[in-house]
Amino acid sequence: MKIDLSLFKERREALFAALKKRWPLLAALVLGLVLLSLPHGESGRNARTEETAPTFSLKEEEEKLARALERLGDVGEVTVVLSLRCSMERELARDESSRVKTQEGSYEEQSESEAVLLQAGSGLQSPVTLRYVYPEYKGALVIAQRLSPTAKLEITNAVAALTGLATDKITVTTGN
């Protein structure tokens, strides 16, 4: 059995001739495929899949305030207890719509609300955050080892300045 390769050679030469004429188009196609296959964003990860929320730790705030108050003067070791009116909240962007329907003279209101989602590629979605509402302090208790009237006033003013509390919501006392 003998195979005629002349037909194969003719078709191969015709294909190469066509490719020589259209090589810029072929090169652009190959370059596009290479660019699409490369990772993008932050080391190939999607950069906006989830926003990092600010953190709030009541214990850390109490410890930081206690360390600052210990430096005010001869008060010794200080313990701070803070109470919160509300916790930290995240306010999301919402898409709201409302419609009023009339049926034979009566009115019926329909309203819809849903969170706005950010399409982050690869099918990932995350809600759009408008703002974070930080906790609001309700009161403060400061316990110091040694306490002069001047130190008590300085501590009260410092806590009021750092927390936004009125001075009548701050109790400063001595203890062990």
C-alpha cells in the first residue's frame, strides 16, 4: 500500500502561505490567550473579595487607657472598666425601591430593599460597605492604687477626653 504524499504537501504549503499572510492576526490571538491565562490582581487573588473590617476590642481599649493613666502621676497601678451603649456596626449600601398600587380607589404600598453587591470576578460577590459605626461608651470606672484630689481630676478629664463621656459618667476611686 502506497500513500500519495503530494496532496498532503500541497495542502501544507497552502496552509503555510495563508498563515504567512495573516501572521499578525495569529500573533495577536496567541498573545491574547497568554494574557488571559496569567493571574491578575494581588498575586492572583481577587483583591476585593472581602473588605477587611476595622477591629475593635474593648479589652485592648481598657488596657491602653489604663497604661496611659498610670503615666499621669503617682497613682500606682490603674484598672479601667468601660461599658458600651452599642456594639460596632457595619452599614451596607442598599438598593431600595417602593411602588404604590391602586386597586379600585385603595392604595397599597410595596417596598423592597436588598444589599448592593460588588461583582469581584470569578463569580465572587461582596456587599458594599458605606461606613462602620464604632461603639459608643456608656460609662467608665477607673480604679487606682493611690489617688490624690488632683490626680482624680486629671484622670476624670483624661477619660472624658479619650472616650467622649461626660464627667458625670466617669467614676474614679481607689482600690487594691
